[in-house]
Amino acid sequence: MSIEKIAVIGGGAWGTALAQVAAADGRDVLLWAMEDDVCQAINAIHENPIYLKGIPLSPSIRATQKFSELNDVDAWLVVTPAQHMRAVLSRSPCPNMPLVLCSKGIEERSGKLLHDVAKEVCATSPIAVLSGPTFAHEVAAGLPTAVTLACEDEALGEELRDRIAMPTFRTYLTDDVAGAEVGGAIKNVLAIGCGIVEGKGLGQNARSALIARGFAEMMRFGEAMGARRETLAGLSGLGDLVLTCTSTASRNFSLGKAIGEGQNAADLMKDRTTVAEGAHTAPVLDRIAGEKGIDMPITAAVAALLSGKVTIDDALEALLSRPPRPEIA
């Protein structure tokens, strides 16, 4: 099949940035957004001042609130918040066209990876996953970025890759859909933990240790979910983990930093305009790990902190008092 016209489902910062990538060289892109003011601004002044302020957008991007306009395209990039993906796809006409899932998380209610959610709702649509170390404002500004595109159908993956790739947006193919999703979901939880370390003033050694031991948790969980180790060691796993755990430009890291500084987690999440997906992923990830017998102490600590069950000092003491064990186990 030939993929030319792209629709982006979701008008947040990441959806807008991907629309900018897909609109390179003046190619037409249709962006669906829930917010009327987002659509009006994109169409009138070619900017998304709510979620991506200060980035001029291609005039070939047109925004709409109407699902009925999304049928006349060749593929959808689905960039809704993870916990709303099922509801948004359920409202859509579910075309028999590729759905490229660009959100990162695990559905809280069902515990399912997002490609399984999409398959339930849009059973006849081919599914791919786009993931990797990507700050939206850098992508939209054309700064160099590399991502993983996971698709079980190699020919379709190549077609999608060629349509959205550009010199500053390099796309690497894999057929490991589960691996690409697991990395993107777990790194958000670990980024909250790294933010807490920063906000609490626990030092760079502690953050580095959390990243490394968190990556071990990602590997254990990923293998239990059918992911391949090499995928988790790539852009969508380790690459995204390093980026998200080391910068306040990360929503999840910023949330953790504020918690580490003593602010209340529930109040912080209630007041946020943008979504820190790790706050939704942590409890379901902890639940699945418990059900499957996967050792994930950092994940459990972050989930307990977010729920208010423990203090930072309690969580730290529990982690540091764990019995010694081999590093590779």
C-alpha cells in the first residue's frame, strides 16, 4: 500500500510535534484535537500555544474536531493519553488502515499494553508502535532525533518508516511490538523515581544506580511480557530511559522532583495541564509484577509513594535494606 496522507489523533505537544514531522516538505496532515481553541489556533496562526508554544507549524497541517474527516487518509498516528486511547478509538469509525500508537503506558483498568487495547477496539486495523527518546519541543523544532518503529508486518513498517522519516527524524524498524511498548511504559515510572531522587537531594550516584537497577526491572518485566532484550536495550527502552530520567523537560521527572521537594502527589497530578503517564502506569505495573512474581522493588516504591502509603524516607529505607544479591539475576 502507499501511505501519503497522515492523520494525527491528539493535539497535545507530542501529537503536534509528530504532525510537524509528517508535514515535512509541505505534505498534507490532518490533526484531530479535542480542544476547540487548539484547532482554531493551529488553523489560524499555525501554532499550538497551549501545548507547544513558540514553535511555528507547517501551514500544511490542518486541525479538526470531527472524526468524520479522518477517513480520507492512509494511516493514523494515535497520540492520545494512554488511559483515554480506548475511549477515543471507540468513538472513531475504526478504519481498516494502519494505526501507529505513539503514546506510552499500560491501560490502568485492564492491565493491557496499548497495542492489545487497539486490537480489541479496531480489530481489522494493522497496528504499529512508535517509541523512543523524544522531547516534543525538540522534535517540532527539527533537532536530531531517533526512534523505534515496531511493526510485525515488515512491508508495512517500511512504508510507514519512509513516510514519516526525515533527515533529523531517524526511524529504526523492529518487529518486536511488545518490546517497544514495555520500554516506553516503564521508563515513565522510573523517571518519577529519578525525579524524587533529585528533589530529595540524594545525589547523582543514587540517580545513576536507580537508572541501572530500574533498567534491570525493565528487562525482567519485558521478558515476562514476550519482549526481546535487544529491543529493551535500544532506543525505545534504554534510550528513552536515559532521556526521561535526566531532564526536567520530562513531565514524569518533573512530577517526581516536586514530590521529592515535599509537595503532595495527588495535588500535583490534579493541577497539571499535561499528563505524566508514569503516575497512571506505576500502580498497574506494580500489580502485574505482583501477579506474575516479577521482582520490581523500585516500581513498587514509586507506586506506594504516589498513593501516599509510604514516605520517601520509608521507601528509601526499604530499598537500601534489601538483602544482597548478584547483579545479574
